[in-house]
Amino acid sequence: MTHFAATVSGVRYGKLAVLGEVSVEASDGRMMVILGSNGAGKSTALRGLAGVLECDRRELVLDGKRIDRLPAWGLPRAGVSLVPDGARCFPNLTVLDNLRGAFVAGNAGRGRRYEALLDEVFQLFPVLKERSHQLAGTMSGGQRQMLAVGRALMTEPRVLLLDEPSAGLAPIIVEHLFDALLRIKNERGCAIVMAEQSVGHALRVADTCLVLEEGRTVLSGPIEAVAEDERLRSAYLGL
């Protein structure tokens, strides 16, 4: 059974430290969501955990093994894949080449075959199959976000880190995307840690929650308990 636990503190942009200590934990088929208003530190925390930003302390433990000495680009081969914000992909490559490249770079020949993983991605996101030979840069933002998630899945992750996947997307696309994330959690059994702005969608898919306010943790626990806590309202509305 997969178990992922991570702590990061003193995440900085240059010399400016903008985040206190944040600890996350997830296991097979479970999702922890990091909530907070704009500027609370959600994305900063996730980027610090992934090793994209400098920090004072960073500890990543997967099934009892420390993996935090790996560079950010080495994490997928250890089983941890980040889906960054902004629907990032290689715009001048086709959808298929984006997915194939992720498989080659992150899978390292372990686990399932390329065709099986590709079929799974296409079942989750049929539009990617329909547009498999289209240049990724010519697709809509929502389709590129689906591709970004698909690329991460092609590395066969045991832990999936998602940085605000709903940001800037139309409501109907967000619904489709979160339906897919729920399937990934339940059917694939990934441990998922997600930074997210939308409380409503997070409540639908997450099991546990951590709330940030001005770079510090103000609330954490089961999603049902957090949803009823007045401190969640305060973190978003400042009331």
C-alpha cells in the first residue's frame, strides 16, 4: 500500500521566505486538498514539496523511503508526478508525442506497457484520443489541462501532485476534469495531493484537507470536519 508523507518549510522566492511549515499526507485511493484564498501559499507549498522552489527544509517519504534528495525531474521515476499550474505541455508537439515523451522520460521501463497506459488516458479523456495528432498548442485551455494530467499518468505515478487544476477553466470543463480525478483516485488508487481554489469541487473529491492563510496552516483534518469549521470561512473571506 502506498503511503506518502511530506513536510516543507521556509519556501522562498530568492531571499524572501513566503511559507511556514506545511505537512501533507496521502495514501492509496485518498486525496488531500490544500485550500486557501489567492496568495495564501497553496501553489508555493506544492512547488516547494516538488523541489521546484528553494526552501529551508524539505522531507519527502514514500513507503518509508526518503526521496527528497532527488531533483524535481527525478521524482516521476520514483513514483511522484507533479501536474503544474497553467495547463503546461509542449505546444509544438502533438498530443500523442506529448504523452509518449512523458512515458519515456518518467516510466523507466517499469510497470505497465505504453499501450495500456495510453488507453487508460484516452478512456479518462476521450477528447485527447480524438485530437491525438493535433498540436497541443492549438487546443483549448481545458483540453491542454487534460493533456497535462494525462502526461503525469503516463509516468504511472503512485503519488499525483496537482497544482490548481481548475484555474481559469470553464465550469463544464472543471466538472469533467474533477470527474476524471475522482476516477483516478478510486479506480487507479493513486495517492493525491492537490492545491485548489474551488472549495465546492474539493469537497466533492477530497478525503482530508489542509487550509492555508498567509503562508501558514490554520486548519487541517477530515474534509467533512473542515467544511463545517468557521476557520475555513475566515481563511477565504477574512471574517
